[in-house]
Amino acid sequence: MPQEQAISTPDKKRASLTAFIKKEAEAQGFDVCRITAPDAIPEAPGRLSAYIEAGYHGTMDWMPETRERRGDPRVLWSDVRSIVMFGMNYGPDLDPRYLQARPEKGAISVYARNRDYHDVMKGRLKEIATRFAARAGADVKVFVDTAPVMEKPLAAAAGLGWQGKHTNLVSREFGSWLFLGSLFTTADLSLDEAELDHCGSCRACLDACPTLAFPAPYKIDARRCISYLTIEHKGSIDPDLRVAFGNRIYGCDDCLSACPWNKFASEAREMKLQARADLMEPDLSFLLSLDDPTFRTFFSGSPVKRIGRNRFVRNCLIAAGNSGLTDLIPACRTLIGDAAPEVRGMAVWALSRLLPQADFTKLRQAHLPAETEAEVRREWTMAE
């Protein structure tokens, strides 16, 4: 009997700690919590290297710089024994693509209409981590998209869902709308089974991409992705892609929105994260008027704030150029004199599409001689 007790005690502790952390996850408002091992994604390093070597990461230099740690959780933290993955459903009430028919509005990605999810989730994960560490007597670390952690492959290995053809996580319960966070621990926990791929022959997400950013199923070229270009990419946007942006000014939800599994997300959704009403359908005319202090104030607490005013207004000018709305001409004309070259350049492009040719030619003659930035001068000359 003593020998049997000795053998069963670790299992009982493991089960008890596993049940505890999942209960804590539910109490903190997470919709799903599953556990995997740090060695559960052996194919990740090779796939990551292939992605980087193909140049699909664009200007995200932090990806090759953190390649080794990102590809293997044990390189990031050698003592980790279990990885707990958390998911929070943020599925919208309406398909966000309806805004594409409202050119006077700016379309902000669903995830960015709430308070910054990094702050929301990290605060809750830290509470769970504190309570779990005290109970388990183990070390813990929490991450929410701010460390070299491959959250989507780990979430798939833990059973939260699978990586769909759009490369994002898809869940049978929550569709393509899950925020992800992780807790690494030195404690031994009971592991969950990985989820199978349920995409089948469906390619709705691939066909929905306005810039053809998927060279193949399960592969994405960030250099053509509107989310990357509007958020991560600095400077000018490829002229060949601008028209496809439509009125998308921060991120793009098209591939996520097209996923048929989303019907379950709307059924399961509880109002844990309330979208800001003023970010649901913001007027482009107002957004184009934002100076830096007003931008910071308006987007306080929003992930949009992180890209800065200049990059954001650059995006809004692309939307203005695509709108066909002459009412936006005065705002665009004002921005020709902006201090930021990326703003001036996109103001030129927007006006080249909104003004009659004769009026634009006069404008170019007045402004081009005094322009010193090569990128802005290029915009003036390309529009001839």
C-alpha cells in the first residue's frame, strides 16, 4: 500500500493542479484553457525558418532575430515543464465586412475596437499565475503576444483549435475569433490532446483576401497582407496594393470573417470585451484631422495607439483615395503640408485619385519644386 500511494501521489497532484488552473481560467473570463508540453511542436522551427527564408516576414526583423527562441519553448525557458494555453472569444456581433460598403468610414479590425487585449489578458493571466504558483510551489511566466512564443502552434497542440488555411487558429466552438495567451510553468500538469484540422476542402478564407496574400494554403506572405502593411510596415505602401485596401485603416478581418466556423463563435459569445462605439464606424473626415496629441488621446487604451499618428493617418489617406468622396479633398489638401513624409506622400496619392486631372496638375506644379523627400517627390511624379 505505501508503494501504491507513492506512485499515485504525483498523479493526484498533477490532476489537482490541472483542475485548479482550469477553474481559475474560467473564473477570470477565459472561454477555453488547455495544456500542452514544451516539446509538442517539433515541426515549428523548420516551418519558421522556411517562412523567414522565403522573405514572407517582410520588415519584421524581430522574427529572424528571435528565431531560435521562438521555434522551441525550451530555448526560451529551459525549465518549463508544461504550457497552459488560454483563449478568449472576441467574435463580433456582425460580419465586419459590411463596412466595405461605407467608404466614408474607416474599417478598424475587430480586435482593436476594444481595450488593448494584451493589457486585458495579461492582467488576468498574472492573477492566475500568482494563485497557481502559490498553490503549486512552482515557477511561472505569462506571455501575451509580446515574447517569442509561437502561440498558434502551441494552441493547436493543446487542443484549442487548429491552424487554418489562413494560418490563424480556428476553433470548432469559437471560429477564428480567439485571443491567445500562455502560461509557462515548471509544474507537471495533465496534457490535453491536439485538435485535428477540420478545414477540409474549404478555401473561403483564401478567396476572401483582397491582396492575394496567401501563396498557398497554410502560408501567408506578410508583404501582401493588409494587417501587416497597416500595422507593422513603416513608410510607403506598394502602389499596386493600395486600391485593394478599400477603407481598411487598421488591420483586416476578411480572411477571419469568411471562416464558416464563425457561426459557433456568435452563438457562444458573452460580452466580456465591449467594443468602443466610436471605433465601430469612425468617420474618415475626423480621423484625417488628428494631430499627434489628439490621436494619442482618442486612441488611449487601444492597440491602434501603438502604431503612432503618422502611420495611422497614412492608412486613412489610402482609404480616402479609395473612397471617391470629394468631401475629403480639403482634409487631404491640408495634409500635403504635414511634417511627416509618409503622410505627405499618401496625401498626394489620395488627391491624385480625388481631384480632376487639371486641378491635380496645378497642385503638383505648386508643391513639387519645394518638396525635398524622395518618396514624396516620387508620389508626385508617379501621379502624372
